[in-house]
Amino acid sequence: MLHLKECALAGIISVTASGSLAADFTVERAIQFASSPEEAWNVVGDFCDVDDWHPLVNSCTLKVIDGSLHRILVLADGAEFVEKRIAVEPGLSYTYKTVSSPLPLEKYTATVSITMGAKSTVTWSGRFSSQDPEMEKAVAEFYETGLTEIEARLKN
């Protein structure tokens, strides 16, 4: 698995070396489960509950900045991210955008959502721009790690 700090360093080197234009990326990962959406939301939780289930997130702190709810995430490697919640449907989804990050990402916006069907689904999708094509893989792996943990908790 790519470590986020290594990706950030690789991105800085690549931006400096290439000077190329940023590419747009869309990453979406999902898991299906037999539990009810309510049970899944109890695992996913609200905007700052990500530190309860994502193995790479050490802590999450909520802060209101300019009237908007933000979370400050500290990862296991010490990297810090500030993300602003931009939409919420309680019990169903939340959408956020990155305000600051050590990674070479621009215009990062993501949504964590739960939908019901023949089986319920937790989906984590994001869009962003980056000059480093490795960021697509790094974001996908971050989503997969978190969703794998959610899936394990839903099976218990």
C-alpha cells in the first residue's frame, strides 16, 4: 500500500520535475452488506466518526470555521488533513471537501453514502485533480482500507 506521505513527496517531485497540467480523477469504491442501512450508519457514523472505523485515521476533531463544520484528521503517520462538510443527509450521507492536505490534490470533494436495494451499499466516492497519477491509486487504497473495516464490523 502506498503511504500518504510517500505519495505527497512523490507528487512534489513530479510537479517540480514535470510542470505538467493536473489531471482529473474520479474514485469510487463500495461494499454491499445484508445489514440494514441503520446498522451500517451506526458503524459509519457522523462526519467525525471516521477515526472510530478507519485504521489509518488516529484522530478526528471537529471545529467550526467561518460558520462551517470542519474536521481535522490526523493519520497514523502524523499527516494532518482539514476537511469541510458541505452537505449532509443524516443517516444516509455526508459530503466534504479538503481545505488543506499534505498531498498534491486539488479540488478534492468526496461523499460517503448508504443506499438500500436488494442489499444495502456503503459507497465512498471522490473527485479531485492532481499532477501525480499515483494519487488515484492512493485515494482508492485509502477508501478500500476504510470500507474493508466497515464490512468487517457489519459482519460481527
